[in-house]
Amino acid sequence: MKIALLGYGKMGKTIEQIALKRGHEIVIKASIENPEYDITKADIAIDFSMPSAAVGNISNCFNNGVPVISGTTGWLEDYDKMTALCNEKQGGFIYASNFSLGVNIFFELNKTLAKMMSSLDQYNISMEEVHHTQKLDEPSGTAISLANDIISEHKSYEKWALNTPETDTIPIIAKRIPEVPGTHIVTYNSSVDAITIEHKAHNREGFALGAVVAAEWLQGKTGVFSMKDVLNIG
């Protein structure tokens, strides 16, 4: 499979290593320093670019018949527009706030726990996410996904807020520490006990492997999918 890497930072380089090990070819390495590329050379694109570049990258793929995997966060105000374009062009698309196979299992655990805890109003929910200092958006897209999944299952919460505890609101504490690939912690705390679930990434390889697995799965398909489809969960 010929892969275009749209965004060739640390994640792009890790994806390249894993893709090559799995027998694929990297035909495009687009970056701020190398912004010009011909997407038609690729069978599929994997976008881990900047929030400001994501919509342009994804649109270019759909307009040229190239399916795209996107792990870029911070652009989701245009998500519906991109899925509409995908369907219009009969393209293939997977967006995920986190492609780690373990995190996507964690998403399902989080939803199940939220549903179980929904009737227990003595527990207050909070969340913490920790990432490397190069991460531009906060809270992380993964934390937002976790919070939104809790809100969908738990009757006592209607929204989330960054660093701000409010009524009916899940507070998300965002920390930026050098060389931390990503940690997400969800806590249910009461006066008598606490329940905590945590996912801690040891390195970037889990995110990169998930993106390559998603690209392999998407090849030859049309439509808008998620990692639930890739992993056949949920």
C-alpha cells in the first residue's frame, strides 16, 4: 500500500517506521518545510498535521479519490463538513481522537462505567490528562471524547470544562510535561471511596500502530467509519 504522510513530525516518523515494517511504501512526507505534494501518488493518506492544515489536507484527499485516516485534533468544528464531502465524493474516512488500540478499549470501559455510575449521585466525576509540551491543544481530543462519552451515559453531567469545576460539569485538568506520550485518568470520588480508571501510553508506537491498522482496514472501503468499526467493538 502506498501511503501519504500528511504531517511528518514525531508521530509521522513513528508511523513511517511501523508502516515500513508491515510492508507498505511511504510515497509522500508532507510537512511545513515540505508543503507541496501530489496526493494522487498515494493509495491512502494518514493525516497527523496541524489543526489549521487538517481540513485542507482531508478535502484534498476526498477531491482526488484518496481515502484518509485523520488523527489531527483541534479542527472538529468542521467535522460534519468533511463527512459530508466524504459522502459526496464517495470517499473513505476514519477520524479518531486517539488511534491507540488500548485507548479505544478504554473508551468502551469508560462508557460502561459511566452508565453503571449514572444513578449514584454521591460520586463526583473528574478527569486529568497529561501530555508532552509540544501538544498544542488542551484538553486533548482523547479527553474530550472521554468526557462526551460520559455525558452521553450519565444523567448528572451536561458538559465539560477545562480546569473549572462547575455544577453539572466534568472538570478536565490538563498538564503538559516533557516527554509524556499521553495519560488519561477518570475518577469517581465520594466521601467514602473513589473509583479510578487510567490509560497510560508508554510511547508513541501504540498510536502509530493503530493508525496503520486503520489504514489497512479502510483500503477499498467507502464511507465514514470509526475505530469501533476497525476493532469490531461497541
